[in-house]
Amino acid sequence: VMRVKKRLDGCFYAVKRSRQRLRGAAHLERMLQEVYALAALCNEDEVPHIVRYFSAWVEDDHLYIQTELCECSLDDLVRKHNFPSTGEEVLQ
């Protein structure tokens, strides 16, 4: 995930680039499932615990997903607030 500044609006966003190159239409369709899920969640009224989705595109056989840029990573947030690291610890 990269922190990027969009030239048109001057705002910063997070852009996720797929690690794997696309290998045909079926592979692209599987990778787009994440895009469809984000878009569907963002069509609801603002959900406070889900990053906002802005755009997605394919470039040089990689899928790019543009989302809201968060102040910190989920891992940083978990460590800061001493949340349990696994579901098993929560159940105990």
C-alpha cells in the first residue's frame, strides 16, 4: 500500500497495488471481488470502521485500489490499545 497525493485535488490517498500480475479475465474477476465488496460497503451510510473506497483501475497488468488514507495501520492501532492479537485470546 502506497501513500499518494492526487494531482487533481491535492488530497492524500492510500493506493493498494496487487502483488500478482493479472492472468486473464477469470483472474481479474476474482481480484475485483475486493473492489465490489468495498464499493458495496461504501454505498451504505458512512461506516466508521471501514476505509472509504474511491476508485480502482488496471494498469500494467496490476489492479490498483484507491481508498481513504488512515492515520495509522490497523496493526499500530491494535498495539497502541493493547488489543489481543488473536481471536483465541479474546475468547479466553
